[in-house]
Amino acid sequence: MSKILLITPPFIQPNSPYPATAYLKGYLRRNGVDAEQYDLSIELLNRIFSSEFLQNLFDEVCDSDDDNFLRIYALRDKYIASIDTVMHFLRGKEQMLANQIAMPDFIPQSGRFENMEDISQAYGTMGSIDCAKYISTLFLQDLSDYIRETVTPYFEISRYAEHISLSIPSFKEFEQELNEPLNVIEKLMLEMLEEQIEIHQAEFVSFTVPFPGNFLSTLRCSQYIKANHSHIKVIIGGGYPSTELRQMSDKGIYKYVDYVVLDDGEIALKRILDGEELIRTYTTEGYSDAFQKVSHLDRGCPDFSSLPFDKYFSICEVTNPMHRLWSDGLWNKMMLAHGCYWSKCAFCDTSLDYIRKYDSVSAPQIVDWMVEVSEQTGSTGFHFVDEAAPPKLLKEMCLELLNRGLRFTWWTNIRFEASFTGDLCYLMAAAGCIAVAGGLEVASDRILKMIDKGVTIEQAAISMRNFNDSGIMVHTYLMYGLPTQTLQESIDALEVVRQLFKEELISSGFWHRYAMTTHSPSGKDPEKYGVKRKNDHVNDFANNELRFVENRSYNLHLVGQGLRNSLAYFMIGEELDRKVHQWFEAKVPKTLVPSTIITNALTQLDKCRIYNPSSRLVWIGADVMLTDGGLLLQSASSSKVITFSQKEIDFLTELLSMCCDLDEVITLEQASKIYEQFSDKPFLTLYHSKKWDLMRTFGLLQL
């Protein structure tokens, strides 16, 4: 059987492996395929940020007239002397270097340091490691700016030539880039590719292209393979082809690649390697629309083995602790489930398999995979990259983790729905959850309903409260410029966000400008959302974002600036009392949102405080000790003696002994019947008492 080399092309976030090749390798190897993987992105970044590369970079005299770049060139010896130490530190080696890096004159400081946040305010006196990461990141960003000025305008640490890869009308336009001379980064990339080709001797090379910022580097590699190893078949797949190239009729790309795979690649790759009927694959002969679904169970556990875990490095672009999670720390990236269990949002690609084909596995299976992946990588941190993690599955996974006594740290994406009660959030925190990210989008109930988000501002606030009360950080995705969104609604949305930060319900956020895509409900039926497409023209090559016409009477660019500027301050806890209309350069209306919209929402009773006979009771607290007239409850940080009658003590001793067995399901209805054996009083009297609420805070949860 043929051998395949799976490659992650430059550039992806450098702190963790992108999981696509790991999932593909795991599936193919379990099905008898000789598959290897190579993270060209992280390998190339490590070569770029090295003294050897910088020495060659600075051998060329800087001919810029920009003072910042002239300063970097003048300090070139300091950059060369510092880079290896900085990278060693960012890879997690020798954390004692933090104090040295944080010293004023240890590393050179150029343009990026001019707007540096106040380190002492951001970190206090105890955060030397975080401080050093932040300084080191600014150092790398200065170098990145210099590389963009002197080598290629396309270079960024986590993307490459992103803007030229979006909705390309014809491949000939993109091919002009491939006809340009190679720059030194591309030459180095191809040298490294050649080394891997020689090592693995694979008949097939497959590139995962998750984002537009990976497309040019992929095609450069493909171009090289076709010119120098014409016997190798080249395959591309991933998020970019699956969204942008679905309507492709232009055949120019086949000069560089043999197969373009859409959607899930497991079975499609196996078919290519076996010479069988193709599925969801473009070739010079056309498109094969045959389909065979791979279940999430069959997809199985990702295989991260052989990846260079000593080379991944963290960066800290902002001081906000929640915002940093995407780029700081080695996270094992996994999916709890495939697709989205909601799959209704008007702005989302709900017609594509990665959203609409929802499929999950059991909680014990997920935990088995977590154990296996942790052994592969040496990391106990997990980032579940689901579109939205299902609450029921999260609950079962948490119980499984606690039942096995496993201590993992994890975070994921969620929807701010009513299922995330205070007790479920408490359970998630106990099982290792440190953060969640969810979409509040427009922060307008009218538009939330229009886009079928399935949540309201009030419900989102309650969910956020529950996460925060449990110690779980919250990030929210925000959106502006949606169809029919007025200027007033944009200002009002910012006021909602301001109040959420003011009440400390969210730790960070990010404003996205709405983009209508061809695969979303709003793109398929724009008139339903109050706008019209500008035209129905389909590009010969890439298609994704659609242009639309609406009667918008305000400057969307200026609105976006105000939203982003305010958020930068909110995330460091500043300017939270500033009137929201003051964030905009142009005159805008004042908000019409009541100043108590969020505090009023927080008065609503949480669902886990309402008696529901079918709810499950679990005890995840420490052993309870008997004292004179009461029970001693203890947590890791506190203890409390609660006074009960003897009958109540006898009942609770019996109940907790049953509820601490997480394999046993005990409902409130069963608890009520057990209570009848100990007391002739109504169970609801105890259930609604302050004493029962105190038991909740120590681990008696209603799920």
C-alpha cells in the first residue's frame, strides 16, 4: 500500500499542534495505511526565529527610510544575541530566564514596545514569567515587522499571505504569485520540505489547509514537488478548500495538485491511496460527489506522536488571561463531537458537513482518548475545538473524569444556553474546566432572534454568571454590521457588553465584522434577512464571502473602530464607566439600553435552584464528618459546620453515601422517598432551606 506524508503548512498558532493531521494519521494507521505527519509550520518558525536566520537577514543592509526599521538594523547584534535565549524561554525551558528577560536592557526594544501596557499594573510583582512572555512576544513582533519590510509583506507568525487567498476569481490571478521569485523564507521552507521528502519517500503528500493564510505556502510547496518530484501525488484538503473551492470550475490548480478533497478527509484519503472510487474530491476529470460518512467513533483518537513538542512556543500578545489561552500553553486540541448540535445560526456555514453533520461518542470513550493523547504529548491540557460543546456530553464527561480521579485542565466553546446551570458549571470547574468561549454576537434580542441564535441577552447573562461563580473565565464572540442592524443597535450592543464587563461576567471578547457567506442561511436567502445580494456571479475558482446591498446610513468602519477601541480598555478593567457613545469619533446616538439590563437579569433564579423530581443528585465534595449536632463540610480552601437535627443527619449520611457513587443515578424524587424513611416532615422544607443551599456550595449538585 502507498505511503502518505501529512503536512501542516505555514503558518498556524505556534503554541500547539493543529489537530487535522493527527486525526488523519490516527485513522489511516488504524486502517492499515503507512502515514506520517510533519508540522512544517512550527519547524519553519523555529528556523526563522533563530540566530542563524537573523544573521543572514541582517547581512543585507536595510534600505528603509523608516526610523523604526533603521533602529532594528542598528541593534542587529543585540537581536542576534538575544533570539535563541528568548525562544528557549518561550518553549518553556528554563523559566528562571524570566527575570533576566524582563530587565530593561536585556533584549532590544523597538516599535512594538511604544504602546506596551504598563507591566507593573498588568502583572503586579509576582508575574515575572508572564511579564517576560509579554516582552518576548513584542520582541518577536518587532522582528516580524522587520521581516515584512525587508523580506515579504506576507509574513505573520500565525498566517502567510492571508488577504490574497480570499474569494479568488480565477486561479490565474493567484498563479501570478507563484511566478514571483522565491523569498528567503520560501527558499528555507522548500529546503525543509525536501528533507522530509527524502526521509519519508512517500508516494503521496497531503497538505491540510485550514485557513486562507495557509494557501500560498501550500501551493509553493506543491509547485516545488511537481517541479522536482513529479512522481509524487499532491493532495490538499481542510477548511479553506471545503469553504472556498466547492464551486470550482477553473482547472489551473491541477498544474500543482492532483486532488482537492472537501469536508472530512479520512475516507477520501483512504480511497485515493487504495485507488478506489473517489468521494468529495476534485481532479482534472471533474468532481466526484459520492459520499460516505465516517462516524466520530471511527475517526477515533488523534495520533500526535512524532510531532516536535519541544519546539512549540507560547506567545502573549495581550495581558488578558482569558484572551491569551489561544496562543499561550501547549494544548491538546481535540473534538468532543463532530459538527454543531444547534446548527441554526444564520451567519454560520450550516449547509457544510463540519457544521451540520453532528455526531458524538460516549463520555467514557472521550476520556479514554484524553488519556491516550496525554500520554502521546506529555501535556494534561486540552482545548476542545468543537463548534459548541454539548452540555449533556460535558456533564457526562465531567462525571467520568471525576469518577476516574483524573486531573486534566481544559477549555472549550459553548452556547450561552439555560442548560449551563450553576451546578453544571460547578461540576465543570471541579473536573478541570478553566474557561469557555461563546457567542453573544450582536447583543441585541431582536437580531439574536432574527439570526436564530437560540439565546437571549438575559439567558446569556445568567450562563455567564454561573460560569464566573464557578471560577471559569468567559470569552464572548461579538459581531457587528449584520443585515438591518441600525446604528442605534450597534451603540446599544456596546452598552450591553460594557455592563457585562462591569459586572465581571466576561473576561474578554472580540468584535468580528459580519461576513455573508455562500454556505450560510443568510447567504442562501439574504432577502429573508432584509438585504439583497449584489450579484449572483460565481467565481471560476474560489467563492465564499458574498457582497450584499442594504440601506445603511452610517459608517460601519468607524463603528468597528469604536467597538474595538472600547473593548481593549474593558479587557484590562479600565474605562468601564465611560458613556459608550463617547468611544466613537463621529457623532452617534446615546444608548437606549437600561442601565440595569444585566443586573436585572442576574436576579432570575437559576434552574438548578428549582425543584425538579427527575434531576440527578451527585456529591463531589470531601468526606463529611460528624460533629456535635451537625456535619463538618470541607473544601480545599474552607470548612463549615452546619447544624442539623439527628433525623436530618441520618438522612444526609445515607443520601451522600449514595450520591458520591458517580456510577449510581439518584434523583431528587428518590431522595424525597428516602427522606420519608427518616422524617415525617415534607422533603421540600429541607430542600428549600438555607442549610441545603450551603450543602450545594460544598459539592451537593443538582444536574
